[in-house]
Amino acid sequence: MRFLTTLIGLALVLVGIYFLGQNILFTTQVAPYWWRDIPAAGSVLALLSGILVLLFGRRGTREAGWILVGLGIILVFLSGGVILRPTSLWTFFLALAAIGGGYQLLTTRRLNL
């Protein structure tokens, strides 16, 4: 039964991320000057190093990992490689409800409604 609730929670989180991610487009641009491509390369390096620190770092280095992930997200938006399309309120609500419910199932093994 524990495995089933974990599997359902993981599925709900993934469905929520899918609904949220349907309206986010990541693009690449060819920069005529070398310095205009720095935020794009920096975002990839910051996100990758932040995820590696979160996965393989010690407990004391987790804050640095989250800072690097946040910096990577900011650099993605600065590079202009993200296009956010409009989304309906219903889709946004379903995505957040699925992510929240799935996270609750993963952590507490039950839903508190």
C-alpha cells in the first residue's frame, strides 16, 4: 500500500509539472557577440552545479545548491530564452492542485483536505 501511494503521489507531481510546463517554451538564440551568450551558458552551469550540490553535497552545502539553482533560473530569464505563453486559470489551478496533492502523498502518505 505504501508503494502505491508513493507511485500515485509521484504521478500527480509529474502530471502537475506537465500541465504547468505546457505553456513554457525554451528557445535558443544565436548571439552576434560573444558576451551576449554569457547568461545562457551561465544558467546551464549554475543549474547543473546547483543540482549536483543538492544531490551529492553534504547537509551544510544544501543552501549553496539552492542559491545556484535560483541563480540559474534568473539567468535563464535574463538570456531571453524563455517564452511564457498565457495559460487559463483552470489549467493553473489543476497543475498546482496536482503538485500539492502529489507532494503531500509523497511526504505524509495521505491527503489532508
